[in-house]
Amino acid sequence: MGFAGAMAMAVAMAVDALLGWPSWLFARIGHPVTWLGRLISAIDAAWNRDSDPPAFRRAAGVAGALLVIAISVAIGWVLQSLLPWGWMEIILVGVLAWPLVALRSLHDHVAAVAKPLQAGDITAAREAVSRIVGRDPATLDEAGIARAAIESLAENASDGIVAPVFWGALFGLPGILGYKAINTLDSMIGHRSERHEAFGWAAARIDDVANFIPARLTGFLFVLLATRRSEALSCMTRDARRHRSPNAGWPEAAMAGALGVRLSGPRIYHGSATDEPWLNEGARDPLAADISQGLTIYRRAMLLLAGILAILAFA
């Protein structure tokens, strides 16, 4: 979309920063991601049969992922084709893209962890962090809670804001809806469980491709806005590839260096321990105050992203 796409995504970011996705609206109509989730769940239930051999389940997963993405892109194309041209199109695309940019939601969920943790209320902090990460909150101390919140902030800044804005700026509503379908597929069926190892293979691979550029862009945004800029850049370029994900390591390592803390490392999911490598190994463990500092970097990075979109729109 060029100029129109960049400006429309800036509008979407501005609307979401001001309004978020109101709880009353969610109660009334849900959210586009929940709508996608219902479609994915239906396909998973119908096409991912335990009795089928792995090769067949993988092929079904490829077909299911492509179907969900195609439907999402088609809806975006139809909606955009119905809009008037000019500035009205830009504004309306931005408003329609607004619920697909989780700018305020991410900030508020992470801030909800920082507040009780800073007050010394570990129980409330564990409850808050359990809403944004999958690891067992009962096993987390202050450092574990802070680490989980900062990692979620860094990774979801890429998945939840930078990536949808990137694809929306390039291709408008088809781009942002297509990306959101890819990301939702990955979060629902792209993990390595017994049920989804084969069926979710395509969802995970497509998500890796879709997030390749946005993840690195997010990392560089964090580097540019860090007070420890050289440490952030050094940590990102050194440790990003140590992460289990080919993309999440970039924003997480940049944030680890920016805050001067270590992230990732061993953790417990559903009672099972995983021995993940450290990012910025040798640095101190994060504390509650580091979540607040991470949120400051996040806010500045999102403002810079919006500024870049405005510059591209008028360049």
C-alpha cells in the first residue's frame, strides 16, 4: 500500500494506544483473534485425527493453515475493496486494523505484573504473570516473575505490534489479517505436543517466516532506545541465535542487554523442566524495577515505530 498502508498503521497504533480493546466491547462481540480461534479449533477437531498417520496429519495441517490464512486475506481484501479512496480509506483501514494491534493490551498486562511485585505481593504478581506466560507461576520467585514478564513484553512487542504493523503497512488489511491468522495458528497448534507435532508443523514454519524481519526490527528498536545501547546491541548479536525460537531471541536478547539482566534460562511448563540457554548469561537476575524500565523502553520503541511510519508515509 505504500503511503496509505504506513499511515493507516500509524492510525491503528494511535487508536489502540488511546482505547485498547474495551472490555464491554469484548463482552459484546469478542475479538477478531477469538473469531480466528474458533475457526482454527474447528479445523483442528475435524482434520487432526489421532487415528491418521503422521504424514497425513502433516498434510492436513498444511491444508488447514493455508485455508485459515486464505480466508483471512480474502476478508481483508473484500473489506478494503469496499472502502472509498483517499484519506477516508486510510482512516477506515486504520480503524479496522486497530483490534489487530495489541499495543495497549500488552503494556497493561505487563504493568499489572510490575505493580504488585514492586509492592512485595508475590501472590498477586504470580496471578498476573500467569495471564501472559505458560510457565508454572507457583515455581516463580521475584526474579522468575520479572524474567517472565520482561520476556513476554519483548517477544510480544514483535508478535503483537511490530509484525502486524509491518505486514499491514506493506499490504493493508489483507496483510495484517493474514499475519494475524498466521500468528494465531502458531499459538494454537504450532507447538510440539503429541497432538500437534505433525498437524501444527506448517503453522510453526509459516510463523517463523512471517516474523523473520519484524523480530529483528523489534530488536533494533530496543537497541536504539536503550540507555545501554552498546550492551543491548552486543547481547542481541551474540545471544539471539541461542534462543529456542529463530525469532524471539532477537527482541529478548536486545532487552536483556538494554536492562543489564539475564533472561530465558531454565523454567517449568506444566510440571516439566526445560533447560533453556541464558540470554546475557553472567548478568544479574531481573527485579520488579526492571519490568518498569522495560516498559519505558517499550513505550519509546512504539513511539519511534509510529514516527517511522509517519515519515515513510510522507517520504
